[in-house]
Amino acid sequence: MIRWSATILLLLLIACNGLSGKTYNSGLSGAENKKAYKVIGIKDGDTFVLLIGGKQQVVRLAHIDCPEKKQPFGNRAKQFAAGLCFGKEVTLIQQHQYDRNKRLIAEVILEDGRNLNKELVKNGLAWHFKRYSHSREYAALETAARLQKKGLWADEKPVAPWNWRHRKKPFGK
């Protein structure tokens, strides 16, 4: 009886992981889109342009936040992502959610089956965006990259992109 209760509790915890009521959902339990879309633009490490139904759609990668373009490792994140998917067909795991900029929030699955969002975190080119994602898997990937000092984690004091965006700027800039 105790084993069944523990198993059911564990399954409930796993099923509820990441459901915070915020913009991003945990992902994999949601609507997986089997259609492939061509990546026609890379804005930065975590923002892409896909061709969906003949129209351009900006996609923001779920669960993660990459360094900004002018931030250390920003261009590396963009180049890494572009190398894996620019001009290629990808599929999406998404919940039909959009952010305030009308960007579709999604996980991007590459032609070889790898998850681009996870690859960026695994290689130290993105933070797990804990404000919008409570995924234990993304948290574990970030922790492993930190311990291995991969990518941005090689810096002594890396600045999170959400802090970089809101830093005080000198007058006139």
C-alpha cells in the first residue's frame, strides 16, 4: 500500500512539475507539433523566425534565457543556435502560448531529435529561466554546465541576461 501511495505521489509531482501559472509551461506534456517548419532567421540565441503557414512567426525558446547580443557569450549563443538550425526544418513542442511581444513560446526540436533549448543550457550558453520555468531537467542541465565551467560559466561572475537588460545605463547612451 505504501509503495502504491509513493508511486502515485511521485507521478503527480512529475505531472505537475513546472505548472506555475506564468507564461511558460513545462512543455513535454503539452501539444507536440509534428509539422516541420523552416528556420529563416536567428535574432539571438533564444529568439528565431520560422516560416509557418507561409507567414513569418517569431519563436522565443521556452525555459531558457540566453545572453543578450552585446553581453559576453551573446554572439556565441546566437552562432551556436544558427549552426544547429538555420535554414533547416525543426518541429516544436509548445502550448500555443505567446509572450507580450507576440512571440510563440516553444521548445525547438532539431532534425536529429535533439532539443535546441536543452543543448544551449547544456553547453553553457543559456540560463534556465527559473522565473518562468520550474523544470527540474533544465535546472539539472544548468547545474551540470556550471560545475563543468562550460561556456559562460567559465566567467568568474557571469551576469544573468535579466539583470543585464535592467542594469543602469550611463546618461546619453
